[in-house]
Amino acid sequence: MIIYEENTLNIEDIKTIRESVHWKMFTDQQLQQALNMTVYSIVVKECEQPIAMGRLIGDGIYYLICDVAVIPSYQKQGIGTRIIQQMIEYVYRHLQSDERCSIQLIAAKGKEEFYESLGFVKIPNDLSGHGMQMFIKKK
Ligand SMILES: CC(C)(COP(=O)(O)OP(=O)(O)OC[C@H]1O[C@@H](n2cnc3c(N)ncnc32)[C@H](O)[C@@H]1OP(=O)(O)O)[C@@H](O)C(=O)NCCC(=O)NCCS
């Protein structure tokens, strides 16, 4: 049975799932700090093994969805969709009446349509310019 756990994601889960999708690794210290600063996480498990994850970070006004990944053999079964939907529901639940906020994310190349199907809009658009980013590495 596939289960969706909230806020139990740990370093080993992240490492297992990141490796499966060939993402570069971070140090354990960075991963632990990232988990400590995560407002909401989801880890999906089958037979107690992690198969997918997602993290939401933010301050109640701006949120960022990151680390969304599903182990390849479990992709295209609706798991990624449910992770994103749960995150959107979390954000909605934590708004008071009349409050607003936004959720940002950077789609991996080729994954734009996946996020569009879940209600995200590409930038630039009439309202916003390009999203921008900077990578920083300490020597
Ligand atoms: C992007 C990613 C998270 C999507 O997760 P997923 O679990 O495969 O997503 P879903 O199954 O919910 O949806 C993916 C597609 O499968 C389709 N699908 C969903 N359930 C399905 C099913 N039962 N049978 C067939 N197709 C199905 C969806 O319609 C969707 O179609 P699309 O490609 O046209 O959008 C996953 O591919 C992944 O981890 N990729 C590698 C890491 C990565 O790039 N992460 C994104 C960072 S921004």
C-alpha cells in the first residue's frame, strides 16, 4: 500500500530519492538545515521505503515548492500530482479569510506542462517578468 506521510521526511529519504533521479547531493548538514526550515513536507512510502517526496518552504506570503521527485519506477501513476495538490491544500488551509499568497516553483526542463495541469502559470506573463536565480558555491 502506498502511504503519504506529512512532515516525517528525513535525510535518508531525501538522499534515496535524489539519487534515483540523478540529482546532485547536498551535505547532511545542509539537508538537515533545509528540513528544519521546511514548513510542510511529504514523503510517499511503499513497504516503508521512500518512493517520492516534496517540500514546501515559505513565510505565509510567499511559498516555494522544491524537491518534488518520484522514483522512476513509480512515475506516471499520479503520485507527483497528489504531492502538489496536498501542498496547495496546505497553503490554502493556512490562509485566513481575505488573505492571499503565492506559490513559486522552478519546473525542471520539460516538466512545465505537469505543473500547468495543476494550475501553475508560466512566467513571463502579463503580470510578471522572467523568474531569475543565482547559484552560489563556496570555495
Ligand atoms: C515530475 C515528476 C515529479 C512527476 O511525478 P509523477 O508522479 O510522474 O506525476 P504524475 O503521475 O502525477 O503525472 C505525470 C504524468 O503522468 C500522467 N499520469 C498520471 N497518472 C497516470 C496513470 N495512472 N497512468 C498513466 N499516466 C498517468 C499524468 O497525466 C501526467 O501527464 P503529463 O506528463 O502530461 O503531465 C516526476 O516525473 C519526477 O520525479 N521526475 C524527476 C524529477 C523531476 O524532474 N522533478 C521535478 C522538479 S521541478
